[in-house]
Amino acid sequence: MSQPLSDPNEIKAVVREHYGNAIQCASGCCGPTSTSCCGPTSTEVALYGEATIATLPADMVTTSYGCGNSLALAQLQPGEKALDLGSGGGLEVLLAARQVGPEGFVYGLDMTDAMLETARRNMEKAGVTNASFLKGDIEAIPLPDQTVDVIISNCVINLAPDKSQVLGDAFRVLKPGGRLAVSDIVFDGELADLPVSEAELRTALSWAHCFAGALTMADYRRLLSAAGFVDVGLEVTKRYTVADLRAESDGAELLTSLPDVAVAALDGRITSCAITARRPA
Ligand SMILES: C[S@@+](CC[C@H](N)C(=O)[O-])C[C@H]1O[C@@H](n2cnc3c(N)ncnc32)[C@H](O)[C@@H]1O
């Protein structure tokens, strides 16, 4: 049996290559029939609403790889300082920058050069000046202690090999009383209930497509509490059927190594979750 990816550097390399290729393709229009280049797709409209997307310049690359709307969860206020972990093409940073207004500021943090380049181009096109895109790893956030009011993140924490490091560093950079508002892929229930081992399950899923590295709900709560967060909330916003999982993985060989009974048991167990928590005041 092949093993799930476990070397942190290998995981990050796979993720970086996947998202670097994806955004270069979206920015450069991959082939004459591509529809996802330059301009919103149905994903962005479904996540953020037509009216919000219509406020953005038509020629910016709005490609989103999120699994929810962490911005809606965050309820940003004018003057706040926010940080987006794994900011991708920058869509949520730019929308957030408008919400916090000229007195506020938003940082986007990403480790993939092509994503950062696209995000910076988008920022210029959108005329946003109260934001900045930083290169770095969400496991070692390049900001001082207690500097941000709100952390948002959309479908990224599952991609980090060391989630407890990510949540610990998120806690560190939040001001006392600061909030965490995250959309992420999460397993509902205990993996031990499935008729395959955790290693077999994770091998049959894809890290880059955000499934293989997902925490269980119980582990998410445990790691958030261990990092010091309080008022932890996890709410399922979408359940993925097996067909959804395969469709979201655009051609990657997913679940093929599992017996039918295990595939059937997975139906609806992988979810998108809205996750909220707070650093005590
Ligand atoms: C699924 S995409 C989501 C992008 C964006 N949040 C969105 O909603 O479109 C994941 C992003 O996280 C970045 N990423 C993944 N792991 C990271 C890490 N350890 N440190 C920094 N960025 C990371 C990837 O480069 C990619 O841009």
C-alpha cells in the first residue's frame, strides 16, 4: 500500500506547485476554451454574491479556491486590522480592505509566488491601498505579537502539515480579544468509525485539493483550545458527496484505492465548516 504524504517539506512543495500552476493558468487563460480566466466564475458569485463581485474591476483575476466565505463570518468593522492566512489571488483581502476602510489595514499571507504576483496585480487594478501581500508560511506568520484584530482564512489550514503551529501562531499575532474566522475542510465524526485505516483514507485523498490533510471536528476544537482560543464554534456549511469530492479534484485519482464499502461510508463525512474562535481579552 502506498503511504500518505507525511514529510512537511514535500507536502508544502506539492501544494505550492498545485496552486502556482492553477493561478498561472487562470491568469494566462489556459487554452482557447478556458472560461475561468479573467473575471468571476460561478464559484466566486456563489461564495460572495453577484452584487459584491460586480464591485470589482471586470478584468481582475477573481479566481477563488475557497470553500466558504470567511469574510462574512469575520464581520469586519471600520478601522480594524485583519490578516488572511493563505490569501491566494487576494479576493478576500481586497473585499476586506474595503470593509475596514481607510483607517484599517489588511495583510494577505501566502507562500506561492504566482499567487502573490496575481494578488498584487489585482490590488492595483482594484485601486486598494490599505492592504499588503506578504510572502511566508502560515506556520511562522511574519508579523509581531498582538498586532491584528481579526484573522480570516479560506480553505488553507487543512493544507498545513503542522496545524497546531498555525493555530498557535495565529493566537500569537492576534490582539487580546481578537477573533478568528475560518472556512476549512473538516471531517465530521471519528475516523476510527470508517472501515479503513486513517493512513489508507488519507492516501486515497489529495492534499493539494484540500481533503487529505483535513482535521476532524474534535481535533480542530482540541487544537484551538490548546492554542488558547475560547468561544470555539464549528458549523457545517456543506457536506461533500463522493461525487462532489471527485468533481472538486479536477481529474486527480481520488478514492480509487479504497474498497466500495469505505467510499460509501465517506459520503457526506467530508465537510466545509465555518470556524470561529476568540483570543481572550
Ligand atoms: C485553496 S487555496 C485558497 C486561497 C484563498 N484563500 C481563496 O479563498 O481563494 C490555498 C492557498 O493557500 C496557500 N498556502 C497553502 N499552504 C500554505 C502555507 N503553509 N503557508 C502559506 N500559504 C499557504 C496556497 O499557496 C494557496 O494560495
